Amino acid sequence: MTHRPLLPLAAALLALSLAACNPQTPDDDAKQSGPIPTTSAASGAAGGPPEGALSLADAIAKIPKGDEKRDGYERDSFKHWTDEDQDGCPTRAEVLIEEATTKPEQGERCTLTGGAWTSAYDNTEVTDAKRLDIDHMVPLAEAWDSK
């Protein structure tokens, strides 16, 4: 299997990393009239971005674009919910256990019951693990296509 660069994933991770450096509340977007201000710890001498720093838009613009080709892609080539560490729990269950705000009970063959999870996007609590998607940030086919 040939590994393809994951540019869309890299762009998403870059965007999230840069956004995390300068968090805003939803009301900030409505009030913002110019460039996003930086904190004093990350600011240069004049209170602006550190010398040589890029804005999010400039950083994303620097990511090289590639042609997308689906040649050779087969979904079956990618294992689904493996138990990589062979502890009896597939990756999905391990993520659910790790991310739970109230830990679920772990039964035979790592079946999970109970538990609660809080959405980082809208602060909604979910108590049914079957309603949660634990999946790729970028679909496999899109990652495969991108060079």
C-alpha cells in the first residue's frame, strides 16, 4: 500500500492549532473589525504578532495544492476498529472511554454501558454511545486522493 500525503488533514490540524492559540467567544466575531489581536505573551515588541509569524489565512495559503487521484484506493485496505494494543477493546471503545465525562461501565469483550460525553462543539451531553461518531477528521478516500 502506498502512503499518500494527508494535506487536508494537515490543513485542518494547522487551522485548529492556530485557532487554539487565540480563542474567541462567539460574540467576538461580531465585534471584530480588524486583524485578530494576539496575547501579550505571543506578541512582538509593538503588540502585534511575533516577527515572522503568519496569519491563519497566510499559513493555509502556503500549503501546497496537489492533484487528487483515486487510483488504487480500496476501502477494504484500511482496517476498521482494530484492537491495536490487544487489550480486548477496539479503538472505538478506547476513544469512548477516554473521552467520557462520566466513565461507562466496561463489560465482557469491552461492551460499554452507561457513561456520558459532552460535545466540545455545542456543550450538549450525550448518554447513548451509539449516537456518537468516532471517525476520521478527513474521510479515507479524500486523504488518499490528496497528494
